[in-house]
Amino acid sequence: MTIMDNIRNNPDETHLITQEMLDWVGSRSLPLTSPDISESDIRRAAIAMYWPEVPPRIYWDSNYAIETVWKGIVAPAEMNPFSWIVGRAHIGPQPNRINSDQNTIEESRQLRPPGAPKNYLFGGLKSSYYSLMRPGDKITSIITSTDVYEKKGSTGQMLFYLTNEIWTNQNNKTIKETVTTNIQWE
Amino acid sequence: MEQQIYGDDIEVGISIPLFERKTDLMNWNRWAATYDEFVPYHMDDEGAKSNGQNSVIGQGRIRVSYLHTMLRNWIGEQGFILEVDVQMRGINYKNDTLTCNGTVTSKTPTENNSFLLELDISITNQNGVVITPGTARVRIPANP
């Protein structure tokens, strides 16, 4: 029995999943490319991550970094190179509610199941890292939707959807792959 | 030179050094500014209440970052984080003290004069509640 059969057979239950959402699984976003990563981007990210401690010199001191095994400044693996992008096309953190502008951006990249509830929470992630980001890199993100399901939670019926995101740099080298669990509800 | 650990010296079962943060707007706003994560419920109580929370809450992704920082502080500059897998199970409220911890669960030598380590990692709040369980894999060098 399919998910939709189960929903049709239980009309008294509240369901969030639609056939459109199931059809959305497997869709792939248009690529999004970051601006060039600068040394300042890395330094500021590292300060925020390590605050109130001084971050390691590998993230901000080029004279030091050149002498290390990495032969130059590198970025902390979890840094977001898509911050402050004009148009704010989200690939990571997302607002808790979508306004019309945001909706247009996200729908164009097919980042959320169509017709999903508007409240959003980040449910977790699994990131696999292959290479470090460096100053001068441009990162390209492509997101594939991989699953959608629903569960009853403390706020009622909740929609879970999973995405698989791959980042590559300007040399087509894979930087990381992230499976994100996203939660939405009415 | 930063302090460096080597795989030959690591035993399965050891706990790695804790990483602790008392979280408030000083942490969260810096994170929001670098991650471009300006969500009302991370900004103030009003924004949180309109989303069903009692008061302002921290970003899930800063917790993910704290776990990365704990790992980096331990594996040293020559180490490399291969994988982090975490779930958001609880809320991080203002002035919570979050403690990141990790335990080595396996150690495997690799061909490239290094070791692959697997760890159980988590974040516990000041009430002893695990709000972010997970696992990690890292690579560290063998003894030079």
C-alpha cells in the first residue's frame, strides 16, 4: 500500500503529505555559486565559532598558516560561504516563516516540498567532508530532495523532509556532502 | 605550533576534552552575523513567543559548530574531520550551559600513515539532558 493509499483509507486523520510532495522527492535544485571566499570571511566565521576564545591561527594568520601542513589559511569545515549573498537564496539556515520573496527563491530552487507548512525547524544533519575551503574558492551547491514523511509530534502532525546537498569548488573538487533533516508544521 | 595528538597514543574508550559554552545573545548574534541566520526566534523573546517557544532559543547550527570545535581542539591542526552526524533533540535556551563531549569508539590504521577514529559525541545542557546526540569520524596522523 502506498502512502497516498493509506491517507485515502483514513480520511479522519490529519495528514500533511500530498502526492505533489511525493513527486517532489528526487528533484534537484539549480546550482547556486557563492561569491569568492575571502580571508576576512574565514576570520569572522572562526571568531564567531570560537568566541570568546581566540581562534586558531590557521584561520587568520597567513604567515603562520603557510608553514603548516595545509600550506595556507583554510576555513573551518562548517563555515557557510553562502552567507550575505545578494537575494538571500538559502541553502542552509532557513527562516521560520516564508514571506513571498523567500518563497519565490526557495520554490525556484525546489528547496522545500510544495505546499509544506510554514513553520520550520532544523532537525539535524550528517556532513561528510572531503576537502577544505580556502581563500579564493567559489563553492557551488546542488541540493537533491531525498525523502518526505510525517509523524505526530508535540505540536501535532509534523512533516519531515530530507535533502542531500553537495558542495564543489571551482576545480570541481568535492568539498562536502550534507544530508539535512528539516521539520515543518502548521 | 599547535598541540598535536597521534593515533598510536589513542585508546578506544577514552573521553576527549570537553568543550563548554554558556550560551546567550553574545554567542548567538555573532553566529547569526557570520551565518546570515537572522530568524526572529533566535533574536528575542517576542520572536520566540510568536513561534510557540517560551523565550529566545539558540541556533541548531551553532551547536553543530561547537561539536566541530571540540573535535578540532582535540585532533589538532594535522587532524581532519571526515564526518559529523547529529540530531537536534532539545532546545537551547538563553544562559544554558552546553557541554560537548566525545568518546572514542573505534580506531583503525589506514594506508597513509594515519588513523581513522570513530566517536560518539553529544551536547548536554546544565540539567544533564542530552539535547544533541551524534557520532563523528576523524583522521589523525600516526606517530612521526
